[in-house]
Amino acid sequence: MATKRGKRIVLGRYVVADPEICHGQLTFAGTRIFVADVLNDVAAGTPWETIVEDWHSSISEDAIAEAVRLAREALLAHYRDLPAPASG
């Protein structure tokens, strides 16, 4: 769906970026749940079933798996472009 702001980008079955929803940030389709928020929970070690419960089953473990897979692919494709960590 094209809009004045841009085009909806579908990255998978669950992850989308729609300029009409949350200013085009990555969300889970049909929700206003930011992919970044869920990935933060995953990175913190929160069990996936707890994440699903915390979001009242608005997302599934399959949706979380897709977000993790996409994040992995992005990291592997672009890690050379990341700034080096500060030493010390």
C-alpha cells in the first residue's frame, strides 16, 4: 500500500514497516508493537513464552523467531559497517 509518506515494507510474515503505523518503525503486522522492544526482551534473556504473555498474545513465538532471524541476517550483512566499540 503506497501512501504520501512512502510504501509499506513487508519483511516477512510478521515484521513490517508501514509509514502510517508508528512512523514507519519496524512493528509486528497488525500491531503497534515495536520489533526493537521485543528484541530487547530477547536480549535480556526473557523467555519467549513470557514475552508472548506480556504482549497479551498479540505476537507469537513464531513472530519473535522471525524478528530474531531478521536481526541476525542484518547483523551478518552489515557488521563491517558498525563502529568499533570504545576501548577502556
